[in-house]
Amino acid sequence: MKEVMKIGNREFRIGERTYIMGILNVTPDSFSDGGRFNDMESAMDQVRKMIEDGADIIDVGGESTRPGHIVISDEDEISRIVPIIKAIKERFDIPVSIDTYKGKVAEAALEAGADLVNDVWGFKHDPYIAEVTAKYGAACCLMHNRHDKDYKNLIEDIISDLKESVEIALKAGVKPEKIILDPGIGFAKTVEQNLETINSLEKIKAMGYALLLGTSRKSTIGAVLDLPVDQRVEGTVATSVIGVMKGCDFVRVHDVLENKRACKMADAIVRR
């Protein structure tokens, strides 16, 4: 029997198929779609489209985390994401993730109805975020990140860093079955290190937790293919398929339809 992870009112059978997390950036400076979904109606139209295209979770972000991003206050971030989360929960029946590394923002999002906390700092930036996640019984995605690219052994160091994040979550009271790990493609890694990480995902999966891959339209794809951000769909799809083959349970993407179809085909081959 497959392990079941409860996110909101949905059950996700880990190991049975690959689930799609659709990205909704309500930020003016996101690297790929900044400003496109800032107003309520365009945001809801995009959510509707992603659900129709096969999204299983909607990931809402109120502050860009791209290199060189502008840090905004908790209050500004909360004012961006809370109305959007409330509207999604009122209009659609789908789990919602909040993409933040700030405890107060996570708390406001969970209060508004979010079901999962997606932290690009793996609970290491703000100790309060783990406490809040546990308090609400929410799921979490702990991403690998660090302040430097000084690795002794890349994959072993990533695993060690992720173990620290897991320990923070467990100590705060987050249940093991509520934890998803993310290797942090594009964060504190060179292009070659990102490629090596993607090619070693099965070693991170062996830690025993659900695994998410987030490569969508990222600079590594741009570097390999020499393409601008709006022409990286095929490159993203290729990484998603490799993710399926390596045991990933979730992929976080902008282009839901293309990745959904590719993952479904890969699942049919790999997870027979």
C-alpha cells in the first residue's frame, strides 16, 4: 500500500503517481511572470486554467525569491497573498501552498486557508515558521538552500543540510508524513551542480520522504539551451520526466498542461 499524505482535504498517494504543483506568483518582480497575475481576476483566471490543465496544488507566492530579488515587509507580503488564498479557497476545491520563508506570513496564509508551507530556506531562516506549520497541522516542503556554494561533496552535503531541516520540523511537532523535500535547483548551486543534483535525485529520495522537483523555466535550463525564460517549456518538461524516473512525487511548474501530460506518460512507464 502506498503512503498517504493528507494536504488540505486531499489525499496524495506517495509513490503512485507524480502530482503537479502549479505556480501562481502575485509579485511584480517574479523572474518569469512578474506582474501578470497581480489583480484578483487575472489570478483567479490563471488558477482556473491550471486546475483545468491538471494541477493538484496551487502554490501562491507573494515575494520573488529569484537572485537579486527585492525583500518586502511581512505586512506587504501578507496583503498580497491573503486575499488571493481566501479567494482560491472560496471558488475552488484544491489544496493551496504558501511559498514563504517568514513565520508571520505563513501564519496569515494558514489562517486564510492555506494547506502547505513551501519554505525556500527549509525552516532555517525563521524558527517561528516550523512552530506555525505544526500548530496548524499543515504539510510542508523543505527546500535545500545555503549562503554559499562551497560543497565538499555536493549530494552528501545537500542530504546533510536537508536532514537539519527535517530535524527542525520534527522538533517543532510536524509529522513525518507531512514533510516533502526539495533539492533546491537554482539555489546556491552552479549550473553543473544543478545538473548533478537532478541526476542524483534518487539519493535524496532515499532519505524516506516525499520529494518535489522545482526546475520550471530556471536559469540552468536557459544556460543549457541558450534560451530566454519564455522559451524553456521543453527543457522544463525534460527535467520533470527525469524527476519521475528518479522517484519524484511532485513537480512545481508554471506550464501545467505540458508537464502534466509528460509526467502521466512517464508514470505509465516507470510506475507500472
